[in-house]
Amino acid sequence: MNKCREVLKNRTVSIALDGWSNVHNETIVCVTVTTEEGHIYLSDTIDMSSNAHTAEYLEEIAVSSVKKIELEFGCHVRSIVTDNAANLAKM
């Protein structure tokens, strides 16, 4: 985490959210941070198995992830990338 703080401090970054099922068939979403140079850092893994995968819930995850990343790493999130699943597109 200290290395991530050093690398990301005062940088403009993009985050990506992607979801899938793990080997135990539990639904998870991973949040990554990408720098302009293309370096990727895992920020969070969120267990979604007990929540509906609605656009509204995914929006809550996105907003809280942006706040957490900006606070924890001292960087500025400029964009969010997802895939084209209907709930993520609506988010």
C-alpha cells in the first residue's frame, strides 16, 4: 500500500470495475487503478453475493471506490471503465 501511495500521489488515474464469479461461484467485483503509463494496481475486491446487481448498487460501489482511492492514494480519478453489461451501462 505504501508503494501504491508513492506511485499514485498527485496523479490523474482511471479506475476499472469488473465483476465475475470466483471459483466458489460467489459474485465479486474488483476495482483497479490504472496510470497514464498503463500500470495497474488492485484497489479493492468486493463480495456482491448477498446484494442485487442493480445499476444503483453498482453506482454506490463506484462512488465509494472513487472517494476511497482519492483519499487513500492521494490521486485524482478522471474516468471509470466498465464492460457493457446492461447494469453497468445503466450505472
